[in-house]
Amino acid sequence: MPDITIDEARALVTTHWADTSQLRPTSIEKFDLLMRRFGRFAAAHEISLLADVGVEIVDSFVRARGRDRRGAVSDAAASTMQVRRAVLRAFYRTARDLHLTWDDPARDIALPARPGSATRPLREDETELLWMHAWSEGRLRRHAATVALMLSGVHSGEVGHIGLGDVDVEARTVYAHGSVKFLPRVLDVEPRYMDALAARGDALLARLPGVAPECVVLATKSEGSDGQKQARVCTTIKEALRRAGLADDPQVRPTSLTAVPARAVFDASGRIDLAAGLLGLSSLDTAARAIAWDWRGES
């Protein structure tokens, strides 16, 4: 491993994130700021080389006390600690890909779960970490395609019915077939997620010569009942969450992925009907629960 400082590694990693366009610019900026803070924290403990970073210093940074809105020193909230751990894991994930280190001292840090048991959408940092692992470890397999579909608003029960004929690469959309619970709809797909779907489609067509594109299912086997297909999808998502270090939070489930774009639409517009439409829901109350919006409490 090269004799590289934490700050030099941070610069290489963030540059790689920007060059590959696999993270949003806002996420890169946020992650970079936190990694700069980690570098200063390590320097205060007389650690400057990446190779000298161990579990102890990472654990201390993740749990470090801070100041609340009133300026008083207080223990870090569970959500704050999980953000710190998620960013460090994203950093080490890429640092390993760039052969800057073989380690991930943030991998085995156990943190308390957030209070409450209701399912919630993934936060931005969690989404980025999950996507990084899905893309790096399975871009031509079902993992990246499954995560890409669900982060676009496709439900786990719909994933197994989406074939190449449902993907419009030029328009960057995918057609979700709906079900008894969900209405059919056309969903916008981020460029990076569409890249994953296109790569998966090309790989499947090369593996299945002579098969019509509309007969090629993107993210799971075409055979089996609806329940079997959904079970395979949920297994894939749980595996991706585990690899990203997100499986220990009881509020994070496969539906946490599908709710991400709906929550983003709601946050941008303030309109729960738009979030419901994206999810294929006719009930606004159900949509509010899906995106963890307590409209009664807020009102």
C-alpha cells in the first residue's frame, strides 16, 4: 500500500467520485466536508497516514460529542453517528478500489438503532453508500439493476415483471406494471441508474442470444410465482443492505428504497399527491406512511 496521508487519500477518492459520476455532486460535497473533519480529528490524535488509522480512532470520531442547536456540548445522536459511519464506509469502499488501502476500520462499528420501528426512506448518505456497493459489486448482475429500479420508485413486487421492453434508455424512464396494490405508471430514472439498467440489459442479451428483448426480465428470473419473484428481489436487496452496513437498522427495509424518490418529490413540492402518484398509490394516507410523513403531527 502507498505511504499516503488521510488528506491525500480523501482528495483522490472525492476526485474519483466526481469523475465517475456515481455520486451526486451535493453528496460528494457533503462527504468531502465530513472527511476533512475526520482528517483534522485524526491529526489532533497525531495520526496523519491512512495506514495508521485503526478501529479505535474511527470509533472515537463516529461517537464524538458535538454541539446542539443551542451551542451546548451533547452526545451525538444515533442518526449523526450513522451518517459519520456511512460516509467513512463509502470512503473506504472507494479507497480499496483505488488500491490505497485494504482496510475498512468502520465496517464492524456497531451503533444504536434510531428510536421507533416504523419503516422510513433511506437518507441521502445511505442511498449513496448503498448505490456505491451495488454498482461496485454487481453492475452486470441483478444487484445494481434491482437497486436502480427500486430507487426509481419500483416496488419489490413489481421488479420481477420489468423486462427490457419496459425500459426507455433515451427517455430515461421505466414502466412499472402495477399490481393489486399499486397503479401502473411511468417513472423517471436517474442517469446513473439507467446506466446500470442498460449494462444489465446488454449482459443479458449477450447471454441469451435470439431471445426477444421484451421477454428478458432485468432483475430476477422470469419463472416462478409473483410471491417467489418478490422473495428473490427482497433477498437481493437485503444482501445489498448488509454489504453497505445498513441491515442493522430496524427502520430500513426493502420499502425504504422505493420511498426515496417519493420522499424527494414531496420535500421539493410539499405535495403528497405527487408522492402518491410516483408510488402508484390512490391513498394519500398510505403514501404519507410510506415516506414517513406524519401529517397529523406537522399540522
